[in-house]
Amino acid sequence: MDKIALALEGGSLRCLFSAGVTDLLMEEGFSWEGVFGVSAGALTGVNIVSGQPGRTAKVNLSFVNDPRYMGLRSLIRHRSIFNFDFLFGEVSDVLLPLDREAFQSSPCQYTAVATSCLTGEARYYEKSGVDDIYPAIRASASLPLLSPMVDVEGEPCLDGGLSVSVPYRRPLDEGYSKVVVVTTREHGYRKAPVSRPAARLYARVYRRYPQLVRAILNVPRHYNAEMDEIDRLEAEGKLFVIRPLEPVTVSRTEKDVEKLQALYDHGREACQLAMPRLRAYLGR
């Protein structure tokens, strides 16, 4: 029997596309032996494993303009553009509860990808392999310059997207026979090199972490190489990819709820159009 994995790209609030895709998949009864997420993909993946369709969209659409969740106030008070204390605290415990018990007890293996600030390399954290997976999830979604480093098992970490843009390679290496990939950029999108002013800023802010700076500056090259490989593996039938059907204009810190809702709806549309091919790929 095929062992099937779901791999989710990040992109901060562009995760509304992934939420639209994965909500429809959950509603259609799709299940996974493993869910692998980077950055906002790691946050989305939690709600998939906990079996809570709609929660990713509800959290972001409900609180994106709440200063307790995101914005300058959070950046000043918490040194993070996104207030993860609020997200993992009041939101997840009271306002839109996360079913932590269902998440932890699910037989689906969950893996969050973060980046070590010491080595600049990817760190893969499985919910079954650590005492507390939530610091790893928080680290995975912590953007450089806009979030503080997060201590994960004694190691400072940041955004998983600095080392792995789309976590498709890990499930292949672990023996998953089918991997469904959800990206948050359209087919053919490639990143431009980091500008010189931005490179100087990274070098100054993270001068004590030269390997992290190197990883940040290499993000465009690594991203573009990953996209090239994804295209090749998709053509070979080794991956199935669901992407936006058109260029995504939503920014990582988008506050326009209508644009975010439209991106979520677009995710559902793209998934619906891909459904016959997906069922054929999975043999369902």
C-alpha cells in the first residue's frame, strides 16, 4: 500500500491558498501518513493533523487586523511581526481552540522544518520525536528581521524557508511513495537575488551568525533549484503539485481580508480542478 505524504510551502499569509487546497482535501476525505510543513506551511499542517478544516483560514481572516496578532504593535512589544504568544495562547486555547489532543494522538506523522542559526542548515522536528513540538513550529514560522530567534532543544532557530523552501525531498528520502506538494506561488515563479542593501542589513543584524547570513543570501538560488527539481519530478510522476493558477499578489503580511478570502477561494478552485488527476495519481 502506498505511503502518502503532503508537503506544504510557506509564504506567511499566502498560506490562505494552501488552506483552501487542504480544506477541500479534508472535506473530500483525503488522509496522509505524513505532513511536512515549512514556515506558514508548518502552521497549516497542524490543523490538518488535528483534523480541523477551516481553522487556518478562520484564524487569519479573523485576526489579521487585530493588533494582538500581527502588526507594528506586536513587532515593538514582542519583537515579532506575528505574535505567536497570542496565536498559541489565547487563540489556540480559547478563541479558536486547537485540538491539541487530536493533533498529538493522530497516527499521521507531522514534521516541521526550521533553520539552525548556528549552521544555516535545516532541522526536521517530528511531533513524535520531541517533548514539545510547538517551539519548533514557532521557529519554522519566525521570519528573519521580523521575529526573534527561537530556542529549539538548545539551538537558536528561525524560518524553515531559509534552508528548505518546499519540504518535498524529506518524504522522498524517508520512503514515501507518493508526495503531494502544495506551493504558494504559480508555476514558473523564480526568486531574484537578494539586493545589496538587504544583504548588508542581514550581515549587520546577524553578524554573530555567519552561516545564517550565508543561508539567507542563498535562498533565491536554493529556491530556484528546488522549483526546477519539482518540475522535473512532477514530469516523472514522482510528485503531484497543486499551485496557484495565476500570479499571487498577496503579500506575506497582507491585511486586506477580501484579498485573503479570494486567495483561499482560489486554493479551493485550483484543488477542485486538479482533483481528477490527483485521484489518478493516488490510485483513488
